[in-house]
Amino acid sequence: MSQVASSQALQADALDFLADTLTYGISLAVIGSSVKVRSNAAIAKGLSLFAVGLWVFGSTLYRVYYSQMPEAELMGVVGFVALLVNMTSVVLLISYKEGDANVRSVWLCSRNDAIGNIAVIIAALSVWGTATYWPDLIVAFIMATLFLSSAFQIMRQAISEKHATP
């Protein structure tokens, strides 16, 4: 959909969705494993989120010079539907936001998705209102920063937990 809408913010949101699917799978696979295994899984998830953040940042920088006008209406509809889905996940996971690095990474991913969806909706409204592509690119840069920040939080906690165990 992000390609159809020509939206960098929507692409960032879709890449985050893909990374989250992998994150949830890894999290489920290591539930009940040792702290070392769960910490290593969280580090891997943090690294993948870091890679997504770098990709979004780099591709958005490219789009600053080679961009086309995104379709605000399609951005808004996709962002709204995705927000409904992600808010359901956030509500289900809120009690796990202070868990170990593995569980916390799932919470952070769901929270980031909801924030990203809201940002896409704001970008869509701003693109529509200003008739420029800049709001789309600004939101994509903000999302890249959020991904990078979350990646560092996950990895820092996972490394701390890994070193705290004998």
C-alpha cells in the first residue's frame, strides 16, 4: 500500500509491521527459555529494529531529493485501520510493559505501531492540507528516530539482563 500511496511514512509503518511479526514469533518461541536465550532473542530483535530504523532514515533521506506527492486519502484510511488493530494489541499487552527485555520488546513494538499509525494519519491530513510531500517525509524521519531509540532501549536492557545472570 505504501508504494501505491507513494508515502514514505506509510512505508515506515509497514516495515515496522513486518519487523513486529518477526518479533512476536521470536518472543513466542523463547517463552520459558533461560534468561540468556531470552536476552539473546531480545538483542536480535533490537538489531532488526535498528536495521529498520536505518533503512527508513536512509530511504527517507533519498526521498527528500526524489519524491512524489503521496495520496493523502489512502494514507489516512490505511493509517486508521492499522491504528484500530494496533490499539487492540496495546490494550492486550499493557500489563507486560515492565517485563523482561523479551516481553518488553513486544510491548514497545506495539506501542510504536500505534504511535506510527497516529503519525501516518497526521501526515495524511498535513499532506492533504498543505499539498506538499514534506509532512510525509518529516513523519518518516520521526518514525526512524523512534525505531532507533526503541532498538537501543531493548538492547541495553537485554545486555544488562544477560550480564546479571550467572
